Amino acid sequence: MHAVPARGGHPPPMSARRLSNAQVAARLERLAALLEIDGANPFRVRAYRQAAETVAAHPEALADLRARGADLTELKGIGTDLAAALIALFDTGEIPALAEVTGRVPVGLLDVMRVPGVGPKRAATLWRELGVASLDDLERVARAGRVAALAGFGEKTQGKVLAGVAQVRRHRGRVGLGDAEAALAPLLAAVRAADGVERVEVAGSLRRGRATVGDVDLLAVAESPVAAMAALRGHSDVAEVLASGDTKTSVRLEGDLQVDLRVVPAGAFGAAWQYFTGSKAHNVVLRQRAIDRGLRLSEYGLFRGDEGGRDDPERGERVAGADEAGVYRALGLAWVPPELREDRGEVAAAAAGRLPRLLELADVRGDLHLHTTWSDGTASIRTMRAAGAARGYAYLAVTDHSQALRMTGGLDAAKLARQWAELDEVDAEDADRGGGEPLPTVLRGLEVDILKDGGLDLDDDWLARLDLVIVSVHGHLDLPQARQTERLLGALQHPEVNVLAHPTGRLLGGREGIAVDLDAVFEAAAAHGVAVECNASPHRLDLGDVELMRAAAAGCRVVVSTDAHAVAGLGDMRYGVTTARRAWLGPEQVVNAWPLDRVRSFLAKR
Ligand SMILES: [Zn+2]
Ligand SMILES: [Zn+2]
């Protein structure tokens, strides 16, 4: 295989391309945000936001509805004005109101608004009073101490703003694992369906299951690359074609994700897949191992000798390359699961035949953290249990919020008693049902807030009656490290506590975790028989892989839980499993991979 330089692509103009609903919704969102900064009528702002939601959730592409001449005002929340704006967008590629507001309000303020604590009102103040039009501007005026001097800001806010700017920069251009998968699915399907395409696989950090990905690498084997490249380039979710040639096409999607597609010969597919999966650090170790064996490893294959042109990457005898496992085998290694390829000792383990048996989705027997309509979930206990049954679970724990989270409808003792009356009914129905597939056992749990002083948000006698006590922090996230650590340690030593949920409180792309001495927390959790959670929501993935490794090394058990607030949320389990795999965890360390009786004795701390 010889690399061919990518040629400049010639995408059709935006207006001629069929916009996807996601693209339309993104423009409406942007319009709403800019109008909000501009101080527009709040009803107008809300109308655009609601329209964005309607469009995003509509099963059929609005562009097709428009092409058919359908009446767009029949959609919920789309009045005559909005319909006219959408028609203009489909016909000209532009929404007039958006063009008008971007002529007045700097688009860089959209980044400024992403800084935690800076909403539209503060962004508007920063812009009007200090001329802030971008993240760089904001950083400059904050460093100069000018933000603190603004009415309603102050020193403390200025410090938070500076930390927030750094955070937004770090996350810019990175997309969460779940969003990346969702964005990629239609493109992958389109390329797979293209003429003459034999195989398409995902490589890169998405295959390794990293919590966020910067870009997505696709590898294909195809009779001719032309159709595969065209399928990607021409897809309606593509916002911009960055480059397109015979062997590689790069596009940028709405929402900033970059996707690279390479077509490689079948005989080199395994080597290319290995190479483009990375990580770079893992590949450095493999290449050195090849050199030590008198071999040469590259994306083209594993070669011995130098016969052929010096500059030919395929010179010499090809030892391996068609399949990935063959490449590892020829290097004297067991195949390394992609989640482990981070240069954390996996090559030495593969050489010694000591790679761990990693957790698999099929090992998961239940979900120990979920919410129902009793607090802020959208589905009833019965609905969630049926959904758990459909996933083949043996047990589920209902763990609604405690009373401190008032806005979620959190449960005090009286409301908990009413929930248990319903759980009694559910159990009785099950006993009456007789035969048929058994439904998952429902454990009685609660997600109890850890109060500011480390106390728990429920009386001890009620805590003692629960099957499962999850503790977590949702407020006072900005305590200094010593106090935050003390707070968590206080909760962990309570004899009824079973699980510490989302221990750092991080939100990917949104909020850094709390300042806390995690090693002290892990040591206490292990000593008190408290499991730490790998929260599987792709917006959290908390603990993350590195922290999970530290927790496991400290002797902690782990629960992988979805924290589902709706039926669909139960499906996030796979992201938690991926994260646990990246932490080298197997079913023995993960409580919800155990049978119910073993789970019960762990919860009883016997
Ligand atoms: Zn929570
Ligand atoms: Zn929760």
C-alpha cells in the first residue's frame, strides 16, 4: 500500500445539501443562545429552544417534509414564523434571524457561555462592559482583574471564571463516548452499505473506549475506495469536508466531531487496524518489540528483511498483517483487548500470558442505581423492572433521591414508607404470577445525600431497613480538599452505607470533580466494606478508568451502575463496562456481576 496525498474535496454548497434534523436543531439552538445574550424577549428565545427539541426528536427529516411540501406548522411548537425560518434555511442555507444576530453578537460568546457559572446574562455583561467577544478575551480581562470589578462578579467568581476557561479549552473539540457513538452510527451504516465495501471497522480512541474522543478513525476494505469515500463525504450529517482523496477522507460533523475514513488493502487490514487503534504509547512499545526481534512493524504490516526499495514501506517479507491477532501472535503476544492498549503494562502481561479476564456486558446480572417517578425518574418501578427483565437481569435496586434534593422530589421517611407500600404490591403481584420467566428481584435502596458535615440525609433506623444504601454528594461541591475528604470519610464509616456513587461528581465537558483525597477515600471504603461506583452515564463515567485502577489496588469492590432516570438510561451499562475494562477489572471485582445471594451478603456486610 502506498500513501496517496489527500486531494482537496469539492463538497456541494451547504444550501444544496439536505440538512439533517440534528443540523437544523443545532442552528436553532445557536440562534436561541445568541438572542439570549442579545437580551431578546425570553418567550422568543424559549420558542427557538423548544423548536430545536421538536426538530431533534422528529422521526422524519424535516428537509424531506419540506421537499414534499408538507405544512411545517403542523409540528408541535412550530408557528408561522418558525416555519418561515425553516423554509428559508432549507431553500437558502440560512436562517435570516441567525444571520442578523451573528452580525451583531460575536459568535465567540457561545464559547464564553460554556464557562461554568457564566450564563447568557453574565456573557452579555462581559461583552457590553469589557468588550469580551471570545474565550481569549475573557481570560485576558480576568487575569487583569477586571472581571472582579464588575457588579455581581467579585474575586471569587473571577477565580472560577479563569479555572472555567481552562476547562472549556481542554474539552473543546472532544466529544463524549456516547455522543460520538451516536453521531457515528448513521455514517458507519452508510459507508457499510456503499458499493463494493467488504468491511468497515472503528479504530482510534473510540475503539479503546476512552471517556471522550477527539476524532474518529474508520478503516475499510473495499473493491474500490470511490464509493466508500463518496458515502461518507455526501452524508447529510457532514458539516464540512476537510480532505478527500483515494485512500483517505476527513470530514467534520455538526457538533465538531472529526471523522477520518481510510481504505486499506485486505492483506494489511489487521496491521492498519492495530496501528490506527493506538494508543501511540502502546504502539511505541510494540514497534520496539518488533525491532528486538529483527522485524519492522507499521500500518502496512509486520516485515522481515530489507529486500526491495529502501523507501518502500512494504519491503522485505510480510510476516503478518491481514488480521490483528496475527500481528500480536507474530510478536509473541496474546491479542490485547483495545481497552488495555494504553501502555499500562499490557504488553508485558500479554507476553507472560497474564492478561486479565475482563468484565463483559454479559457478566452483568443487575443494575444497582436507578431512579423512578418516585423522585426525578420518568418511569415507574414496574416499567423499570420490565426493562431490567428485558435485559436479562436477575436483580435491580430502586435508589431514588433522599429529601435534601428537594427539586427532584427526594424521599423523606414518610414518602419512603409509601414507596415501600408500592414495592410490597409489586412483590405480591410477582408471587401471584406463578410460572413464566422470573422478573428481576427489586432491592430497596435509596441514594442518600451526604450532608455538608458528612452526616446522612435519613435517620439511622430507616437506613438500617434498606437493602442498599448509596451515598453521594450533590451539593457543596466546592469545599476545600481537607473538608471535602473529611465529609466523605464521615459518610463512609456509617455502618449502613454500601456504595459511594459518582465519587468525584465530575460531568464530562461540564464540571471538574470535587477536590478530594481519593486515595484516603478508597482506603476507607475498602476498610468499611463500601463499594465505589463506576457511574456508567456517558456524561459522568465516574469513577474513570485511572481512578478505578487505584480503587481496585486499594482493595475496593466496584459497582458498575447506570444511574438511569429513564428506561433508555439502562442501556448506558455498556459504557460502564468499557470503563471497567479499561481499569483491568474482571467479574470477581464487580459486585453486580455476582449472583444475588452473594450481593446480599456483601450488602449485609457479613
Ligand atoms: Zn446522584
Ligand atoms: Zn442517582
